[in-house]
Amino acid sequence: MEEEEEEVLGYLDRVLEEEEEVFDYGDGELDPITPVHRQFKGDIEKGLEMKKLVLSGFLASEEIYINQLEALLLPIRPLKATATTSQPVLTIQQIETIFYKIQDIFEIHKEFYDALLPNIQQWDEKVTVGHLFQKLASQLGVYKAFVDNYKVALETAEKCSQANSQFQEISENIKVKGPKDSKDCTTTISMEALLYKPIDRVTRSTLVLHDLLKHTPKDHPDFPLLQDALRISQNFLSSINEEIDPRRTAVTTPKGEARQLVKDGFLVEVSEGSRKLRHVFLFTDLLLCAKMKKAAVGRHQQYECKWYIPLADLTFQTLDDSDSCPSIQVVPEHELEEMKIKISVLKSEMQKEKKAPKGQSRVERLRKKMNEQESWLLTHSPTIPFRIHNKHGKSYLFLLSSDYERSEWRESIQKLQKKDLQACVLSSVELQVLTSSCFKLRTVHNIPVTSNKDDEETPGLYGFLHVIVHSAKGFKESANLYCTLEVDSYGYFVSKAKTRVFRDTTEPQWNEEFEIELEGSQHLRILCYEKCYDKSRLNKDDNEIVDKIMGKGQVQLDPQTVQSKNWHMDVIEMNGIKVEFSMKFTSRDLSLKRTPSKKQSGVFGVKINVVTKRERSKVPYIVRQCIEEVEKRGIDEVGIYRISGVATDIQALKAAFDTNTKDILVMLSDMDINAIAGTLKLYFRELPEPLLTDRLYPAFMEGIALSDPAAKENCMMHLLRSLPDPNLMTFLTLLEHLKRVAEKEPINKMSLHNLATVFGPTLLRPSESENTKGQHITSASDIWSHDVMAQVQVLLYYLQHPPISFAELKRNTLYFSTDV
């Protein structure tokens, strides 16, 4: 490795002498030499010159990489020639396994190098190279195939070396050409070292992209292309990281067996009827469930083993009717939402205290309280069962927040079970040694809550993520296929949207757009399922998804990339399946603004009294029709009003209502019910002022805060009477509809509190005027502010109230003046 680095440096010294600068990417780092430091110190704007130097250094290391790949390809022809003789060195199968995809990788990089070289040689400020890096990143699928085969290739090469001295001689002495201008023509390197080069190269290319972006002006045509290439590369790296992570440490047991940690993480176990947060460790031969022991002051934390199962004895069989299913405490959704509000208020208080002169000790107290509340939320939110059974003993039940985690754990265990495993029995000493080693070996160090993050860490995104799921390829057989989208929030993942099922196809074309609300989110997940219509395969467990996961993938929501007005197209590779999607992000600050429509002929963004007067109706036609359709076929739909509808469908309905299309009723009957629910929400969200009006907003906030029930009742009814008639009639119509939806809560999982959470801010959030700008909208990250909490409570008050009649309200004597 040192020889290779010296070679790169020596070559660069000669090639870039006139630049007085060397960049060495042989060890993945930028290494500025002093003369250029001095040259650019007072001239930072020469970013493009720096960019040329970064590219020149990368080009030099690219040449060495191509030579290494070429050297790896050289033995293939003679080895194939002997494979058909009576004394083969290797079989054709062995050759194809060891050198899998090397030819393809070589061709990709040779083409890239040949295209990049003339750009460096004829450099000026107009030269663009972003498209070359974007193309290189788009071909990372070849690397994925290489990585998947990498361990098998190494094992095959090692076995063949032991079995054949000729091949051992070849594999230990591969000659690699030096750069064109190098004095030393060749170096000798082993096949094992060369096979690691492609894995290493992706990491180094990613580092180069970081540096290129640093020295590319944002208005340069290369900038968005390099950003795109970087995002694809980073997502690729995070997807393969677990498979190639060299930090996996082996534990040797007293018997001398090598045992490696494969995966670990925090899971919620249902133990003795209550939820317990556990740290679960998957080793190559067993699964160990541990809890963190309370450590004395100044002592290291330690784990205590609760149980372990040898993988040879572990099964995933579901409970028989004869087995007793442990009772699971299910926390009502509104309690979870209330806890989110409390956490948000604490966050807000912490931000204020950080700015105070002596606020540090209070910040720590608040952080501790927030940690407790976030841990409670993390423990009580999951509902998806993951059962593990010891065929010689008892069953264990974990609850997970996402089907993604469940399939990851299941796949990791099943992959290890394919090996010839023997049941291991650990003595108490061996178990103690193994449990003690968990502290050092663990890869997940902290419970995933925001209070454990450093202040410098990104807080995640707050606002709306627009995602278009385009299509998928790579299915071997026709199937009924759909995708679900998940984002992380408060340390766990939540399912936010679902495409329609594309029937009997190998290439589904969904082209569906969704608007997903983000609450401090940092990742987007896409899961691809095959829909099961076979009733006999239904599982008895609650929340158990019987549809088969065909693939799953995750991308990081990088604020730099996502926060632009343009759509970013990306591809997630999952088990040989490629799902193509696009996304863009709107911050909460922008999404909260009510914007009056410039066209007063439509209904969206137009005052409600203008619409009802034009229609000669008491309640807008759009509200009546959407409610009718939801009650006709959406009232039993799980998550109605909470699950996102397809954005393109919502926009089509919006356009139809705005232009008063004659086919509106046909459209409504054909449209997915979540799109109709989304259209109704969008109508209220886009009103130029809230349904409950700007004028009365402060009074609603004061009324809901009253402690005396009689005074509160008086005030809240009076406020309703003070609304203009179209607003009041529409509100009462919606109120009765939402109550009917909540009556079906056992089926649709939408309680009054859930519905208040969805509709409260939409019906009450004030519009922005010049003098109230920023008054009601808190910081982007503080989404569960006091205001939002109060808005939810106002709607909940009316939802929990006995039926309210328009005629009775108007008949009743006013208890106080109409001036509010």
C-alpha cells in the first residue's frame, strides 16, 4: 500500500509540476502541499482552479486503479485455456466466481478515464465533468453485484490456492503496470489485495465528489450533477456498508470457536405482559437478548443477559391456537400524540435556555426529562409483532415499528441458518464472557432518541416531502405489486403512504405522487410487496402483514440535496429489484402559508362565502361531495384522513372542482378514497383564511384554556355563533362527518383525537398578514408548538361535544356581547 501511495505521489509531482500542487487520493484524503496553500490563501475565489487540481489528482489515481483491474484480468485467458484440458488449474465455474464483474468494472472506468482526460488537458471555466461522474454513479449496480459475490470470490480463491500450487503462484505474484511516466514499470501485488480495490474505490470516489462540490460554484452547471452523483454514491455506500464492514470483531470462546457479531439494535420485548427495551445481539451462531444494567457512578455500563437461543434451535413459527398469546398493552394513539407535544415543548424550552446566561444546568435537567419521555414513546409506539421460538423451549415476542426492521432481522437470521450450524450450549462463565464483550462489540451505542444526539448533529427535516414512485424492474415472475413509504420520526419509523396495487406484471408503472409530512426525519424507506389475495394465508396475529416483501431500501434525506425547488430522481436497489422514484421537499415555514387564489372563479384558495354565494348553497359542493364519497366507501379504510393520497390524483380532483367539470361525479367514484380524503384536507388548508376565521382565532385560544367547564362551554358555543353562516354550516357538517368516521375506530383506527390532530391545525391555523407575520408560526423544527396543541384541543372539544344544531345555536340567547 505504501509503495502504491509513493508511486501516486511521485507521478503527480511530475504531471502537476506546473501546478505546484499534489492531491493524493491513494489514501482517500486531500493532501495540499504548502506552495499552493500560499498561492490560494489570498485567492479563494479561484475555486475552479482548485477543482482542476482535485480532478488531476483523481485522474492519476484512476489510471493506477485501471492498471490494477487490467492486471487482475490478465490471468483469465490462460486459466480458461487450461480449463478444458485434462489438467485444469481452475474450472470455468471457479474462474467466473473469482473474477466476477471485473471486466465490466474495468470497461466502466476505462470509458470514464478516456472521457475525463481531455477535459483536464483542455481546462477552462466552461469545462463540465458532472455528467461523467453522474454516469459513473449510475453504474454502481455493477459494484453491488461485485460486493454480493466478494466473500465467495475470496473463499474460492483461497481454496483454489490451497488445492493448486500453480494457481497459488499466480495469485500471489500479479504484476501491475505503473503509470505511463513512472520509472518503475511494474509492482507485484496479491490477488486478495487486488480484489479489495473495487470496494475501496467507491469510498474514495465519494470523497472526491465531496471535494469537487466544495470547489464548484453553486451556479455552475456541474453543481447539481455532482450533487446527484454524491447522493447516489452515499446511498450505495450505506446500503452495502453492513456487508463489507471490516470492523466486525470476532469473539473467541474458551473452546476456541470464532464467533462474530453480525447485527445489533434496540428492540421492544413484551415480557410478563409489559414492554421492555432490550439490546439484541445477533452472533454467527446465536441470538442474545440483553438489558443495560444500571452502573454505579464512575463505573462502566454493563449488559445483563436475559436469554439466548442458538440459531440451530431458532424458528419463526407463529403461535398455534393452543399457545397463549401474551396480552399486549396498546397505548391509545392520542396519548402518543400528547407525548410528542410534551417533547416538542421541552425542545423549545431547551433552545431558549441555551441562549440564557446561566441556562446550562437547566438544559441538562430538561435533556434528562426529554430523554425519559422519548424513551417512553420509543417503547410504547411499536405494534408489529416479531415472534421468535426456541424449538426446545419458550417463545419470545418483540414489537417493532416497521415491517422493514422485522424483515431485516428475519433475513439476517435466516442467512446465518443456511450454514451448517450446530446447537451451542454456553456455560455460565462463557455466557458472562460473551455478554461482557457486547459492550465493546456493539455497533448501535445509544437509544435512537434526539436527546442523545449532539447539538451539532442535524435535527432532521420538518415540512413536506413530495415523493413520486415511478416504476420498478427486476422481477422474475409476474405478480401483484405495490410499494409503501416510511420516514423516521421520534426515533422510530412510521408508514406514511402506499401505492395502488399493479396487477400481474413484472414491470409496474405506478407514477404516483405523495405528500409526506416530516417530523425531524432523516431517512426515507421504500418497501416493495407482492399482494396476497389468498385468504388461507391470513395470519392470526394483529398487525401482521401477510403480503410478501419483495425488496426494501433506504435513502438519506440530505438537507443540501433535498431542499431545492427541483425534483431529484433516484433509484433504490433492493434484492435485484430497482425502484425508480423522485423527491423534493417543502419546509414547514413555506407549507404553512395560506395563499389566496388569483383566480376567483374556482373554489380552492377562494373565500368560503364567495363560493357558497356563487353556488347558492349553504355548504360548498366540494365539501359535500367528498364527505359523501368517504362515507360511502372510505369509512372502513384503515388510516382514512391520515394516510396520504396520491398527489397527482388530488391535483386532478382539485382542477376538476376548480373548473366545475361535468365528469366530477364519475371521477370521484373511480378515484382512490385516500385521494378524495386528501382533496378535502387540501381545500381547507388552502382557504385564504381558516374556516374558524382569523378574527376569532385569539378568542378560540383563550376559550380552550379556560378551566371552569361551564365558562368554557359558554365561551366555545358563543364563538361558534359568532362565525359567519357559511363557515358555521360547513364546520357543523364536517363535525358530524368526523364523528361518524370515529364511530368506526375499531376498523379504521381513527379516533376522535386522531381526527382532531389531522384537522385541527387545518381549520384553525391563521393566515399570515404583514402585522402578524411569524406570530403564530413557530420555528420549523417546533412543529408540536403550544399553538398546534391548542388548535387540536379546540376541534377535539367540539368533536366530544353532544350534537350541535345550527338552528338551536342561532335561537339560544347570547350570554355576552357579540364583540369578540
